[in-house]
Amino acid sequence: MANNVQIELSVPDALSDITLGQYQKYLKILDQNKDDENAAEFINLKTIEIFCNVNFKDVLKIPLGEAEKVLTIINKAFDEKPDIIRHFKLLNVDMGFIPNLERISLGEYIDVENNIVDWQTMHKAMAVLYRPVNFKSREKYTVAPYEPSDEVSELMKEMPLDVAMSSMVFFYDLGMELLKAIPTYIQKNLTEEQTYLLKQTLAQSGVGINQFTHLLEGMSLNSMKLPKVHSSNASPT
């Protein structure tokens, strides 16, 4: 006699319901199974586990038809193309997008450029671009000074995915203009070591922009060809 197990799922139907950390986990699963032609069902199961915050063993108990519906809902969430989101709440703290890119420091720029081209280090780039708001008056605001911290970067994995993607699209649209965001006064006052570091960064920026472009092109589940559930292997045994 079969047991009827009721499993409650919270299915994300928008990017704001998905965290950056969840997306990073999903992409890691894809990468680990990219050469396995028989991994479709496993990837689907892990997709539900990750994005719905449910135990893997419980995912196996979901009826096949319901699993397909869940995957369709998740897939549709990635059709969004969010505009730049300048504010969001992280653990009840108001986080703000860096208000003036032309005043970005050399260290901030390098940390963004080095980390925004890889989803697995995206939280580090986000920790530079979004910081606690320390003053706000109508549309104007300032953010806390940038202080590199592994703890803060890890917390950024909890940020909504639509916020992270919106800032990436913003930089993509900005394109090569991003390179001009380095303030003039820094270029005039660099030490020899800083000048060398800046030249090295700029020399690599073409590669970075190309990597960044490919990253954005693969930024949705649809474009990565999320496989559909098509086997009863998703049922409990």
C-alpha cells in the first residue's frame, strides 16, 4: 500500500525569490555534470532541491507531473530582464548600489573587474557594488566605505538574484564605459606600484569584457537548455 506523502513546496516564480547563493549552487551542479549526457533527471531533481529549499529525498517523492510544473515555474522566472535595482534589504539592512561610479576607487574597480566575470565569485563583486546606506535624503544617498571582508562577501550570497543580475546588465550596457569610471584624480596621484597594477588591469580588461559578455549570454535557465523531466526515475523507488 503506497504512502501518500504531502510535500509543501515554496516555488520561486520571480528572480527576487531566488538568492545569488542558490543560483551559484545550481550553476555548480550544471558544471559538474556538463559532460554527462545522462544527467538530465539528476539536474532536474537538484534544481528543485536548490530553488525550493527542499530535501533531496523529498524531491524524489514529488509526482512526475507536479515536478514538471515546478520546473516550468522556475524556468519562467528567468525570463525576467530586470532594470538596475539600486536598493534592497539584506538582513533588514538597506543596501545601496554605489551612487557614483566616477568616484569608484582603484581598489574597488579591480575587485569588481576580477570577480564579476565568474558567477562563483559574483558575491565578492556584489559586496563592492552594494553597501549599507549610511545617509539618505529623497533620491540622494551615500553608502558605507568599502572594506574587503570575507564575512560580508558571504552574506551577499543571500541577496536576491534579480538585484545581482540587474547590476550585471547595467555594466553590460555600460560596456567599455566602465573603464572610464576610474577617477581622474587617482590616475594623477598613483604610485609606481599602483600605476603598474592599473596598467595590468586595463591590459586584461578586453579579456574581462569578453568573458563578461559570454556570462550574460548564459544568464538564464532557458539559454542553458535546462533539461525537462521525461522519466519516471523521478518517482520514489
